[in-house]
Amino acid sequence: MPFPALLVSLALTGCTHTAAPSTDEARALAAEVAQETNLARQQMELIPPPSKTRYMAVKSLTVWENPYLTVQGEMVTLHVVVADANTSDMGVGGILRPIGARRRELNVRVSDLPTALNAIPESSWPYGRVVAVEEAHEVPVKARAEVRRNVESVIKTLNDLGVVVYEWSETGRS
């Protein structure tokens, strides 16, 4: 009686094959993603257009005041400089008010990047709607292709949001 034993074992283990989404489900998902991207783009448009003369003059990411991204293999690090709470000009950037003390870092998935960028206050965008993008440093050789794919995905996402991309390399800006 091997046949009933086979039926019992199949009934207990169940089916492990998952069905592929139908074309209607895929279209609905694509429409939802497009709607979310459009909403995120509208929110980003509240930030003024970039001032090329201001951000082109920056020579190092250590003094970059707009948000910038470090792209890694599985995530993106979002660097944000929080606006200075002290509104006086006295001591700005000096030992008592260094820019590095106001810098915050957040690790996000590429898919969550629009939400993360929209959560940044307008005061953290002094150059306008521009984001510097750099690849992570000292990436292992076998992970470089994945990092480059993520950089391309990040650039596409930023372009879809209407954000100007300013690519940086390890030796400086590109």
C-alpha cells in the first residue's frame, strides 16, 4: 500500500510552489508605484530648484550642506545636515558650532529613498533640490557590480523625483 502513504505525505507537506502574480495584479502594482512616485515628486517640488553656482563651489563632502547619499551593496546611507538652531552669524562653522555636529546619518533601502528624502526639512536643502551621490569606499571586488547597480537605481529614483544628481568619486567630484 505505498500509494496511500504517498498521498498522506503529500497532504502533510503541502504544495510549495507559489503562483506568479497575474497581469492585472502586476498592472495594479505598477500603477500604485507610479502614483507613489508622482506624489513624492510633488512633495519634492516644494524645495526650490538647485543653485548651480552654490553647489559647484563645494570641493569636499565634509562641507556639503545638502543631503548626500553613500551607496552600498544592500542599502544607502543618507547624510543630512540639520539646520543650525542658532540664527546669529557669530561663530558659524567654528569650534563652538561645527557643521559635523549637526550631521545625521540614516541607512535606508533604495525603495524607501523617496519617503526618506521627503521627510527632510526644507531648511536642510540650502543649495536647492540637488543631492550628491557617492559609492561606498573600499568595496570588495565581488560586490562592486552590485554597488554600481544600486548607484544606477538611486540615480533613476532621484531623476524620477526631479532631484538633480551630483555624482562624487573617491578623488572628488565628477
